[in-house]
Amino acid sequence: MEITKIYQPSEVDQAAREIQLGELIAFPTETVYGLGADVNNEKAVLRVFQAKNRPADNPLNVTVANSEMVKKYVNQINDWGQKLIQNFWPGPLTLIFKIKSGSLPKVVTGGLTTAAFRCPDNKVTLELIEKAGTPIVGPSANTSGKPSPTSAQHVFHDMEGKIAGIIDDGPTAVGMESTIIDLSGDTPVIVRPGAISTTEIEKVLGMPIKMKKQASAEKYKHYNPNANVMMVSDSDWSDAIKWASQQMNIGIMATTNIIKKVPENVITYDLGENINSASRKFFAGIRELDSKGVDTILVQQFPEIGLGEAYMNRLRKASADQMWQLK
Ligand code: TXA
Ligand code: MG
């Protein structure tokens, strides 16, 4: 076991030094916390897979401080890429490009001919990468299969003793992971909905964008708490609240207007006023209710527009598509 240090943003020099030494440092972004290591240090990258317990064939993103850093790995950033970088970087959009063969270790790409590039909108993390003098891998800093971490405390919970340090920059602003768009083929495809909506991307590229079909049985488990998660449709909330108040160990996660109607014997987590607060608090809520040992968590749905695309994608995965129904 190693001692996991908590760094303040003012201590970024020390954290950058650890990256250069081949150590693992968790870093803040606007979406969720990431787990960083020098992309070119294969031993360090392997330790990222171990710390997360992540399947070895699931590729890692390459987190950069600017688009210049991408050029070392990509022959030419195509027009789509240039437009999206111009409009959204630094920001919550990850871009997949074909890479120069051999430019990145296989452990990073899982042997693919493409790689995913991410430039987060977080001052201290951009400094971390600049000071380390290298891009870093940047998967979410959670144990594989568990909810993504939106605070340094969440990272500490999952990674204590496994990594050298965590840069604590407070809770993340967005709470949902970045949108991932594949620009390596004949047409752009969104492979993961995220903080940047399909509509925003379509506006910039001036064309309709396809969303990759989400397989119902995913290859990798996602956002999987110990509790059973169920979605509740808007018209079912009064029945669901009544049912929950007659059971033991049910948790309810919803916006304030719904939480207000829940009797005190039910464990609740308030998602705030709207989709923005709900997205920001979603993973923290799942973690908190899970830690209270509830058997079932009932969660509010949102319309699938804007941030709602990302929110509903995560909720569907966490619930394996289960809807609460009055029996
Ligand atoms: O917001 C985010 O993107 C966060 C923060 C920390 O930057 N990172 C993140 O990384 O969510 P991760 O590893 O948890 O999710 C990235 C996803 C993975 O599902 C991985 O399979 C996919 O990106 N991915 C990576 N490289 C890929 C590639 N070349 N082609 C297709 N998918 C790829
Ligand atoms: Mg992840």
C-alpha cells in the first residue's frame, strides 16, 4: 500500500513531478475526476488498469493541454476536428482520430489504430500536463464498473493506497463525462453522449450527426452500484412514493419538488432544481445512497435533450433499463 497524498492546486509542481517519475495522480476536470499517468510510460499505464481493475482491452483517452499536443500522434487533424476543437476545447468533448502507427504504446490504445483525445477545461490540470511535459492518460478515476467520481473524496474512497496522489479542486461543475465523437471514419459518430449535446455539435459541423446504437447488454459494466436502481416515470411518482414509504431500505433520488413530497422515513437524495444540478449530483447521489445500504434506488427521468441525453444514458446503464412499476 502506498500513501495517497491530497494536493492543493497550489502544489501542482509536486504532482507534475510524480507524473514524470511514473506515479499515478488523479486530477480534476469539469466533468469527473480522471486518473493520470505519463502516456509514454507503459509501466505507469499498466498500473492505471490495475488501480481501476479495468479490462486490458478497454482503451484509455489521451489527455492534452492544447491541440498542438495532438499533432505528435495524428497526421492531420481533419476539418471536423478543427471546427470542434475551435468551438469546444478546452471543454467536455473527446475526439477520436486515426493515429500515426506506433506513436502511442499499445497499452494505451488497446491496439486500435485510433485514439481518443481530451482537453479538459480545468486550469490546474492544464498546468499539470504542461509542467509534466507530456500528455497523460485520463480514464475516470473510479474503480471500473462503479459510478464516476465527482469529488476528490470519491477518488480517495476508490483509490486510497493505490495511487500517489489526488489534486483536490473541489466538486466538478458538470458531473457527466465528456461527449465522445469518432472522427476517424467516413462520417462523425457520437459514441458516448455527454456534456456537449448532439444539437450543439450539429450546429458547428453543419450536418446531422449519428449516435452510435447503445447495446442493451454492454461489454463493460457501468455505473453499477450495490443497490438495485430503477427509473420512475413522471406519472408514477405519487404511487412510487407511497410504495417506498411502506418498504424498508428504499432510497429516492429526484429534484426538490418531488423530494418535498417524500415522508421522512424514506432515505432521499435531492438532485436540486433542474437537469443541470441533477447531472452535477447524479454520481454523488448514487454513491451516497449506496453507502447508506439501501436495497433499491428510485431515480427521476429527464427529457432526452441537451444534458438530458447524457443523464438518461448514465441512468439507463445504472438501472439496466429497469422501470419501477406498481405491482
Ligand atoms: O469526461 C471524461 O471523458 C472523463 C474525464 C476524466 O476526462 N474521462 C473518461 O474516461 O470518462 P473513461 O476511460 O472513463 O471513458 C472513456 C471512454 C471509454 O469507454 C473507452 O472505451 C473509450 O472512451 N475510448 C477510448 N479510446 C477509444 C477509441 N480509440 N475508440 C473508441 N472508444 C475509445
Ligand atoms: Mg469511466
